[in-house]
Amino acid sequence: MPFSPRSLLAYLSLILAVFAFLPGATYAGALAVAIVVILGWKDMRRVPQGVFLVACIGLVYALWRDIDLLAPAVANVTRLAGLVLAVMLLSTVLGRSRDLQRISVSLFAGRPTTRYLSLAFGTAMVSIPLNFGSVAVVGSLVGERIRRDGDSAATRNATRAVLRGFGTTPSFSPLSISVVLTLTLLPGLTSASLMAVAIPFAVLMVFLGLIWREPEAPEEEAGTDESANLAAWLRFAGVIVAICIGVFVLSHQFAVSYAHAVTLSCLAVVIGARLLAWSRRRNPPLASMDKVSNELAIVGGSAFIGAIISGLVLGQINGAAELPHWSWPLLAACVPWIYFLAGLAGINPIVIGTLAGGILGSIWPEGAVLGLGVAMVTGWGITAFGTPFAANALIMERLTGYRANDASLKWSLALSCTGLGLASVLSAGITYALN
């Protein structure tokens, strides 16, 4: 079946993101992204439409006042759009695998505590390569359970686990936009040092979630014939490890930007899966990109807005900021809360991340940049599971029928506030110790 113009342009923007180092590629890629959004306008949600319109206002302002603001802004749009499209292609490829289907069934089994931890950590693991696709894959199990047995404490706790499990991803996944953006905007920060702090924090948040769930009776394990065996888990984990190794080698050995490295590594797996299918005389259809307008509007528009605002603010800063020593830990402590409050107002974390990394990163004490990086990824993660406007909350609402406001905000507010407090203390402490 021939692709629509929208899908073809989306693939074109992905190709241009791969070759972003060529002259004019970032401008052409950003233009292709904008056309894809416009073509899909009537099918989009209001929030992505609003983000795109604000980005258009930023474009007009940059053309009128300072055209130099456009180069970094369009580069952000093209690179992040390429990252999103590559991850979506990867999600489609892995979603067809029998291993992933068996793993998903295995996650919804066992005693209440075991089931909660399995769903949370399982969603976190699946989300490394699948991003939002992990919520759709694991969340569909919860939706099917509700359709079969109705609403229960087990399904509500499962919904909590899926959302909170995905919410840990921005804190530790090397493929998440949060980590990519943070490492891109804070060039003095290494992925190893960030992961060393962010991963234990993410694990702690999952275990803290055990406190804020409903009591339920244990159930017998079901569907054992469809459960994943060790080989399925090892094959799936091998794909994740291969992607992570590819990102590390490209970014450290070949000096490829982190966002570009993630895009190339994901596409390598996609191409490898296609070659493997051909070797088995199969020809699965290419994924359609007809319904990516919402994601491109939010990711691309937010990145563009953040870059324009960052450029304006940085233009007013002359030299290093002269602030008292105690102010840096205080600023680090405020960053996670800013993410969360902005998320409650419907502002995408990409905007806050671009502003925090672009503005604060340029004036932050070089030795203490780890504190700012930790504040950014932990605040992003808590916002991802604790605010009702997050994409994963809307996906779960569609799959389960539980209102996003209840599943994200009402059911997890205490956990969110606890996590924000811990993130503030951790970020401030690291900043104070290293400054």
C-alpha cells in the first residue's frame, strides 16, 4: 500500500535527521516536520496544536528581531524529531515480536507485591527501547483484565505500576528524550556519572510506590503457557544492551552527539530486523507515519520554543553569573518542582528541560553540573507519572477508562511530593558538595 504524503514527509525528516551534519539538512528537516504537523492538524489534540502555534509565534519573532536564534532552534527540532521517529519505528519492530508479547503476559502474574514490582520494573525495562510504546503494550494487559473481570483494586494497582514504572524512564534510560536533552545541553556532564545517581533514585521511587497502593487479595498465577521463558528475556535484554552499547561507542569513540547516536543505534536495530525478516523470506510492511503529528508537534514545537527563549535570555547574560555560593544548591532544589508545576499547567517537560539546560547550564558551576543534571532528569520523571497531561497518562486513560487526573495526580500525589522532596535534597546536596 503506498504511503500518504504525511508519512513520506515523516520518513524524509528522519533521513534528514540522520544526515543533520550536511549543510541545510536541519532547516529542511524542521520544515518537513512542520508540514507533517500541518497535514495532520485536524486529527491533533488541542495541546499539541497550541504548542505548534506558540512555536510559530517564536519563528516570527526570531525572523523579526534576531535571525541568529533560528539555527540552534531548527537543529533541536530536527534532531529530536529524528529521535522520536526512530524510537517509534523501533517500537513497531519490537511490538511484532512474540518475545515481547510473552514478556507482557508474564508481567501480570503472581502475588500483589510481586505483580506490582513486576509491572513497574517490567514497564521500565520495556520502555527503554519502546518509550511510550511500553505503556501501550503493558497497559493493554490491564485494559483486557478490566474488560474481562471489571474494575478492581488489582487493576487500579496495575495502572499505578505501569504509570510509575514508565515514570522512572526519564531518570535512567539512555534512549529517553530527557537524558538525551540533558546530556546535550550540559556538555560537561557524562552519562556514566548521571546514570550512577539517577538509576538508584529510579529504583527507590518504584519501591516507595509500594506504600501508596490499595490492599488486594492474592491471586493465582494465570496464563503460564504464554509466559516468557528465560530465552525470551535474554533476547529482549540483548537488543536493549546492543542499543546502549551502540550509543556509548558512537558518542564516546566517534564524538557523535548523544541524540544522533541514539537515532542511529535505534535505526540499526530496525534495519537489522528488516534484513533478518528478508533472510527468512518475510516482508513485513513498513510502519506508517500517518499519526505522528501530535508527537512531532509536542517534541519539535517544545524544543523550538525552548531554544528561542534560551537564546533570548542568554543574549542578556554577560559573562558568568555572580551568585552567592548558597544560591546554587537552592536553584538545584527548585528545578524538580518547576518541572512538576509546569506539567500540572500542561507545559511539556521538553520546554522546561530546554530552558533549564540552556539557561542554567550556561552559568552553572562547571564542577557541580551533575547536581543540575540530576535535578532535571528526576523532575522530568516524576512529572511523567504524576501529572495528568503526560502522554502516558492519556494512553492509559484510553486503554483502561481510568481518568488521567485520577490515575496520575490523585492516586500518586503523595508519592510525587515525596519524590520531589528527595530529588530536591539529592540535587542540592550534590551541587553543594561539588561546588
